[in-house]
Amino acid sequence: MDSKRKYYELHKTDNVTDIYNYEVLANGDVKFQSVEMMGKKDNTYVFTDTKINED
């Protein structure tokens, strides 16, 4: 993933921040790839979020 955009997710229970690269795809979905998880370098976790329109 070439994106320079970063998302920081703070876990308040243990005060650890996970870091992800992300990119917005053409269809509006957002693809994330981990950079650091639980305080350690880790680029193995990839997922895509999709917005669900509610009535």
C-alpha cells in the first residue's frame, strides 16, 4: 500500500496506539493495513471498511 495517510487507534484500556496506513478506494470503501499493533511493528493485518447506509 503506497498511501501516506495514517490512522491512529488508541486503546484506552492499555493506552497502546495501533497505527494503520489507509486509502480511500474508488467505490468509497476504506482499505487499512497495519503498520504497528500492540506496540510492535506488524504489517500483516489488512481489512476494508464499507459504509452501510441506514434508513
